[in-house]
Amino acid sequence: MIEINLLPVKVLQGRRMWNFVIFIVISSSLVIFACLLFFFSIKEEVKSAQIQLAWARERVNEYQPMLKELQELKSKRVNLMARLIAIRDLAVNQLPWPLILYEISKSLPESIWLTELTKTVQREEQVMAIQGYSLDKTVDIGKFMENLSKSSLFEEIAVSNMSKNIIEETEVMDFRISCKLRDPVKVLR
């Protein structure tokens, strides 16, 4: 069957336009309705989230001083750990003075007495100066140096000064010996 439309073209175009307008109005109404449904369904969740956010901000403000204190404690801890490491290194690398004094006294011949012990650091090496007097002149000084060289604590033992003196009508030999102290960590192993 053939359809013949006797309506003018303007009327037909107006009808098509009217259908298009109705379609647009219905579509936009559906989109607006869907957005309103979405908005009202999310509105309660947004209020709940805002309440939780306000509560979280209050907790942050409440704990902010504690966080600052925690940061200060962490920085103090780092400082204390650095000090502790320095103290530990100092204690480990500290010369074993009781052992040094024992070795010196063990090495002394009977006719020698000491007047001074000094320790200095020269070019990152610890040098000990031993000063004293000997009744048997150079013989006992030689024995003393030989005994010191047998110890694992001393090295490079040398006489740096020697002279004759008279103490209460007795002739004595005034001497000064210098020696390097070995690394205490290596010695004690």
C-alpha cells in the first residue's frame, strides 16, 4: 500500500519538531529526576561524612601537641643514641689503665722508682712517657726497657733523656723513656 500524505511540508516538519521537543523534555526530565534521586540518596552520606570529618579534625587538634612531643622525643632519642654510640666507642677504645700500670710495675727492677707517667697523642698514636730514677745507673734502665718490650702493650721503646743526679749524697741516673701504646682493642683480643 502506498501512503500519500496530503499535509503540507511545514506541518509535517512541525510534527517532527514537536516529537523531538517532547523527546528532549522527557529525557531531560528523566536525567534531572535521576540526579535528584542520586543527590538525595547521597545527601545523608555526605552529612555523615562531614560529621566524621569534623570529629577527625577535633581528634587531630587534640593529638597535635602529642605529635609535636613525639617528634621532640624522636629527635632527643636520635641525639641520645649518638651520644651513647660515642660513649660506647670511647669506652671500647679507652686504654686499659689498670693493665698498663700493672705491666709497668711488673717490668720495674728493684732499684728503679718512677716519678711521672704521661700520655700524649701524636699523629693519631698514643705515646707514653715514663720518667724516674735508677740506683744502678744504666743497667737497670736497660732491664726495664727490655721488660717493657716483652709486654704486648708497648712498642718502639726508646730512651729520650738520661742524666746523672745526686739525691741525698747518692748518685742516681735520671731517665725518661718514651714508648707507643698499642691499640687496646687489638691487645685485649
